[in-house]
Amino acid sequence: MKWLTTSSLGMNLRYCPQNIIPSIAQRYLGSPTHPIRPKIAHMWANRDPNTLWWRVSVAPIGHMKRVVRSWCARRTRIAFQQALRNQGYDELGVPLQDFPTPRKHNLTGSLELVLRPACVDLDFKIVQRDADNLLQKMLKQRSALFERTAKKPARPLKTAKPQKPSTGS
């Protein structure tokens, strides 16, 4: 599993081309007696793997009050949704039909926006610009990664070497 990372003053972006269940959901799924486990298991079992699974993490600003954390997360979500629209995708990474240069494929995989403490003091326009720039960088890294993997020749299958019969004397 290869993570593509890029960062700005207010946030870090981590992207993986595969769909990955986040650690918070894994915590509930790992406990067979947790009351929320069936709901989480159902949610992840029925989630569409052909869409972008993204979330905002406020762990680095966990020392701040809840109202500040939720405010930062909400405005980052809004900025990222706008960045997706600016790049021709909806909130799930599905190409927009009315975009001037339509995208050919869904944006799939897992993406995490990790907020930094500096995001609290940033103006919303800066948060929007950061989200736009980070998404553009990630899309470039993603296309470069896919080009590299498409150009790599397939590894030949390893076959067992025939062993010489042992002569016991």
C-alpha cells in the first residue's frame, strides 16, 4: 500500500489508491462486543468501492475545544468539496457531467485531510486555496504513479528450479 502525501500550512493530505477502512472504524470493528460495531460493519460492507473515501482528521488539534475542532473540520470539508468541484468531481469523486473538460474515470481510493494547529488561525480563503492546491498536487502524483505502474513490465512468475536427484552412496 503506497500513500501519496502532500502538505500545506494548515493541513496534510494523505491519499492511497486502495479503499482503506480508517483506524477509528477499525477500532469498533475489532471489538466484537462494542454496541456500535454492527452499524460500522454494515456501513463499510455497503460502501461503494468505486468512489473516493475521504475524511477530515482533527487529531493534531485534539487539545483544542470541541467547538474549535468541529469548526475547523467543517470549513475544511466545505473547502475540499469545493476543490473537488473545481477539478471536475462531485463529493464522492464521480466526474461532473457539465464540467468543461469532463473526467474519464472516478476518483477512487482513500484520502485523509489531517488538520494542523495553524488551520485555526487561517482565513477561509486560504483554507480553500490550500485545499485546491493539495488536491491538484495529489491528482498529479496519482497520475504519475499510475503511469509508472502501467509502464512497468510484469514480473515473470517464479518457478521452482528442478532439483538434482541426490545420489546416496
